Amino acid sequence: MPPPGLRCPGCGSSNIIDDDLHCQTQLVCVDCGAVVSEGTLVNDVVGGADVSYSQTTAVARKPCPNLLYGIQRVRAICRSLRVNHEIETLSQTNFTQAYQHEHFINVSLQRKEVLGGCCVLVSCRLLNWPITMGTISCLLDADPMVVGAIYKEMVQTLNITAPTISITDVMEAHSQEYKISPLDAPEELSADPRQLNKRAVALVELAADTWIVTGRQPVPIMMSAIYLAWQSLKPTKQRLKLTLEKFCKIAKVNKHKVAMKRVAEMKEVLCKLGKELPWIREDVTPENVVRHVEDILQHRFALLRRAMRTHEETRLEEGRTSGEDSLNEKSAPSEIPEIQNSSSAERCEIRTDVSEQPGDGDDNPYTVPEPHGSLQGDQEPNWGKRALFAPPCVVHPKKRKAPHPESKEVTGDEEICDIEIDSYIRTPREVREFTLVQQMLSEKEDANVSH
């Protein structure tokens, strides 16, 4: 506002206004256009008003290029998995929130790419779309350990409660990756996807009941289950001759390294149950057990109970036989009459001598051996070899390394124990020899000095 009473020096008009056209405010006469007074920077308020960056520029702020690339990767992963639009939208939202968080804003581009796959994984689990972490690792070509660590950190950072899924929940999604449907494979090698999935799920449930799934990665177990299910649906000679590697080439999937071991373990379990089928006259071996998979899975609960009962009866029978044999071998018939004819004092001396001998109670012919299956026998560390079905960590325990004793520095001030002190004391002969050697050395030194 111009001060009151101010007039234009050129025309004398009082119609003066503030002109804000330029960076400095000026008082201009409206009638003649003359500049009455020109503002200066000294009269402006120091510092001015706070203005945001977006208000000072005409262009809106653009998102980060890496964020846009990450969102594109999330969309590509969702379309590769053929998820619905709701999962795709939730995955993009989770990725945007996680990307802008302080825990992931300064990480490498590789970890940000893995973060996108983890957002897809947690979105699928939240919306009940079963998928494995191994599938995400395969799509990202990343280490499963790295994917698991980033997934755990992301869930804790965003405070997401993701539901846990079992291996049978992801079997249907995993079986769709195998291109062995009638449209993809010839008739003699094709299989109905529904029947294949049903048979594979039953094999996985049997593997879970017999401790094969415990502590194992799910992808090799599912691959071995699908392979055995595919063979058992049409157990022809052509299918039985095909190895797991050739099956994976036909199904257009990558073979897992550990899958062949899981196939052998499942066949071993199937053989144990197949032997309990009463209508099978031939020996059940890993080569012909695939033909009986349908009958085994149909009656697996009854076969499991029968196999456990047979195994326990066999153990008890072996325990009784071994106990009788040990008694017959350890009791000498020639010594028994002598002990019976001896006096009571001599018998006590014999028992005392026997009890003082080192060894277990089984080595003593005058002690009654413990029955098989006692508490001491059940507490053996490797009890899995005696059980019909046991966890893998018990059947094949890892050898523990013995702790190496810490090397102590020898300073010479250590105490000498009474057992070793005799080795440090010289005998009179050693003293005389030591004195003689000292004299000989001193004479040689004197001779060298004189020369």
C-alpha cells in the first residue's frame, strides 16, 4: 500500500498503486505511468517466506527410475505366475511401501529386485494363492537363502502377518509347471493333470507320515512325488524305464539335484508298506513297487499300522533269540558243577572277582541280561536305525567335530606335577656325564682362543 498523501511528481495525481510485475515492488502512477518510488532489497523482510520446492517449479516431481523399474518387474512376475489383478495391485502397493522405507532405500539394486519378488510372494499368501519361495527364487535367478532373509526382513518392516502354507497346498500350483498334459505330450507319456495332482498329493501325505518331509526343502519332494505319480498312473515298460532326468526333459522343467534321493526314500517306504499287502505273492522291490502304488495309497493307514506291528514283533523275537543265545554261550557247563560243589565262601569270592572285572553286565556270565527294549536301549543316540520310520536327522546323524583343546603359551613358569617331576631330576650318572661334557667343551674353547 502507498503511504497516504503521496502524489506523482510528474502529473500530481494521487492514483498510485503497487506494481508486483517484477521481483521488486514499485509504486507506479496510473495516470501517466511514471515510477514514483522504486523498492530496494534493503526494505524487504530478511529471509522471506518459506516456499516448498514443488511450488517454485512448474513441473511435478517425478518418481525414482529404479522404483518404476521395480514396479515393472513386479508386474512381469505376476503375469508369469498368472495371478489375478487383485494380487498384482497388492504386490505393487507393498513394493512401493517397502522401497520407500529406510531399511530398503539405500540397498543395492539386486536386493531391490529380490524385494519385488518377496512382495509378490507375501501378496499371494495373503490372498490364498499358494506359491513356494523356490518358485520366486527360480524366477529371479537368486539364492534362496538371500530371498528368505529379505522376505523375513520385509515382513517385519511392514508389520505383515503372512499365513504359513503346507506342501500339499502348493502341489496343484507346482504340478501345473510340468508340461505333460494330453495337449503337450504324446498319449503314451501324457497324464491327466487332476489325477496326477491327486496321486502326488497322496504320496506327499504318505511322505509326511513317515518323516520324509521333516526338515526338507519342498521342491525336491514335490518333484519326486509327481515323478512317481506319473509312473504309477500308467506303469508301462516305457514309463518305468524313463529316469527322472528324462522325465524332467519331457515335462520341460529343471531337475533338482536332491530329487533323486527323495525318490529312493519314497520307494523305500512304499516297499515297507507293499510287503504288508496280503494278495501280493512276489517280493516287493524298488523296481516293481511302482505297480502297487495305487493299492498302497488306498490302504496306507491300515498298512502303516500293520507294518509297525510287524516291526515290533520282529524286534521282540530277535531280542528273545539273542538273549537265549547269549545265555547259552556264556554259561560254561563244565564250570557249573564245580561252583555248585564248592563252599559258600568260595562262591562269594568268585562273585566278588567277577563283579570287579571291567566291562558291561552282558560280559558277566553270572548276571542276567536285560530284556530287549529296556530303558537303557531306548535312550541310545542312534535309535533311528532300530525304528521303522524315523526323522532323517536321526537315521543319518551328522558327525560332530570334537572340540580342539586351546593351545596355551608355554612361559616356563608352569607348575610341574608330581608324576612328571621324576623326569626332570638327573641321576648321579647323568650328573657325571653332564659335567664331563661341560669340561670337554670348555677345553675346546680354550684351545681355540690360544690358537
